[in-house]
Amino acid sequence: MNSYFADMHIHIGRDMYNNPVKITASKNLTLTNALIESSRNKGIDLIGVIDCHAPAVQQEIKQLIDQKKAFELNDGGIRFEKVTLLLGSEIEIYDENCKGPIHVLCYFPTLANISYFSEWLTTKMKNITLSSQRYYGNAKELQYKVKELDGIFIPAHIFTPFKSLYGRGVTRSLNEVFDADLIDGVELGLSSDTSMADQISELHNYTYVTNSDAHSLAKIAREYQEIDMEEPSFKEFNLALHGVNGRGVKQNYGMNPLLGKYHQTVCNNCLEKVDLNATECPNCGSTKIIKGVFDRIQELKDTDNKVGERPAYLYQVPLEYLPKLGPKTFGKLLERFDTEMNVIHHATYEQLVDVVSEKLARSIIDMREGKLIINAGGGGKYGSIS
């Protein structure tokens, strides 16, 4: 079967009374609501929530199981309605070998495994209840612990200029920090795509994942991948990352890299595009320059050879990016076409104009066919559609 996988954050913090709370742009971003949104509206079969190391999130999962709303799969993962939850954790590494902090994703098959991982993390972190906390230890030691617990290890958004493998963590090679044999895949991030990443030869042996890292319900499945597997489970996902017995990523779906927040090099002060070699911004004179993903990859590029069987990378633009497509219209589209993916990829122009204006229907089709004009993003500001 074909399954769709994305991931997301539920930001965990503490309130003024030191009680665990979820800190989000939307107060509705709970684990349960994320699972409901994925199952009913997005059409996602696998959702990785990367705050599952936090006790509050684990408690919510246990409550869902106790209420018979969810159950653990024999092959790993938590099934809720039509979606399987992969138990994940995003961790920030900054050991003696790192040039800067690096975010990594760790996924585990069972609640018991990630609970044990959380206990271990309490000896390596100042506050286990928070999201993406700094890990005080060696990067390879973390990899060894993840593998000891039958987990999956994936460097996250590997090119972004802050807190990533190539954007901040190493000078040239992942081998400066990690054991390359203990990496199961790499996450590209919003500002890059397959063709860009394949200019770095040491990445050729890895499966690319294109995950949304959503921070709101609306952004779930902003990016995702279609995977050939027997069923949506942890075991099958792991096999797919390694291309075992016909499993594998079939297609990557992601935003055009121009829409990413860090695609081009810009001035940190005024966000004007700046030449990579500039020492100050010609517009405002600031000397603070944020190197874009495109330019960083050009620095690291060491090959023009393409990987022969790499899955197709299909650009998509989430509906929320389209001008004049508000919540009411979004609701009408979901009512008619069931999921956002059906609207983005499958609904015909004739079907769309039964629900929305001709202008908006044409924008959705143009978006699908890559005909929309995109203004590149950079310096933390998303690109935009004209």
C-alpha cells in the first residue's frame, strides 16, 4: 500500500506555576487534535510527533489508549483512527565536535522504548518537559542509545542556517560529528529539494525525507512523502528508509525551495538579498548576513552525478499560501473533497469551480502545475506567491 508520512511539533513548556503546558500559536494544538486533523482532514497515514519524550505527551497517549481511542501496533507505532503515530523526539546536539548546534530526530517503536529514552535523557538535559532541548553529551553516544532502543536516527532540516547539520554544525562533512552508518535518513527542510541535496556525494546513500515540522494544525502535511509499505507502522517505515523488499519512499512532496524561510542569502536587518561574498548590506550597511541554503549547498557541492533511482520530488503549495483562500473556503473544499491533498493534487478545474470562484480554481491548478510566480524567502521570512 501507499502511505503518507509527515511530522510535527507540539511545543511543550511550563506555566507560571511550573506545570507542564502546551505552548503554541494555536491553543488547539494538542496531540489528540493533531491526530484528528491528520486522520480526518489531511489524509495522512503516518504522523511523527517529535515531542513524545515529554512526560505530558506520553501521558496523553496513555489516556487515549486507556479510553480505547488508540492502541499500540505489534510492529510499532500507535494507531488512532486512520493514522499511526510514530513516537519521536527532536534533540539539539552541541558537543565538542560540533561547530554549532544540530537538530536531530529520533523515533522509537513503543511507549516503553521512548519512556526508557526519556529517563535516560533526564541525565543529559536540564528540563525533559520542554521541546527540542539541548542535549549535554556526545553525538555518537546519542546515536548508540537510539540504536540500543531499536530507534531511528535522522538529522533534521540539514541545510538551514541555524541549528542544522550543514548549516551550522560541521565545516564540510557529517563524519565530523556522526557515525555515518547509524544514520537512517536525512530531512531536507523547506528551503532545499532532492536535486539540490544530491550535489553532496556523501548524502547519496541516504533516503531523503521531506517533513513539514508543522507548528500548527494547518501546517500538518505542508511537506510529506508517499511511501510503499505493507501497512503504516514503525517497522515498515524503518524498512522503507532502507529500501528493504520493495519498501521505500515513492515520491517526496514539498514546497518549492524558493518558498522556504532560508533559501536565499539576505541581510539580517532589512532582509534584502545580498551576494554571498558581501561583507555588508548594500541597502542598509548592516554587516549581519544570513547565508541562504542555496549558497551553502554551492559551498559544499562536490558532484554533478545524479542518484539513479531517487524518487521524484513534487512541488506543492499548501492551500493557506494562496491569496484570498480563507477558513470558510478551506472548509468548503474539505467538505467537498475530503482532504487537502485531494484538493492540491487531484480535484479537476471543473470540480473546483463547483465550490470556489473561477479565479481561485485557476490558482489551485496553476499551483499544481508550477505556474505561479514565487518570490524567494530568506532570513527567516517565507517566500510568497504573487
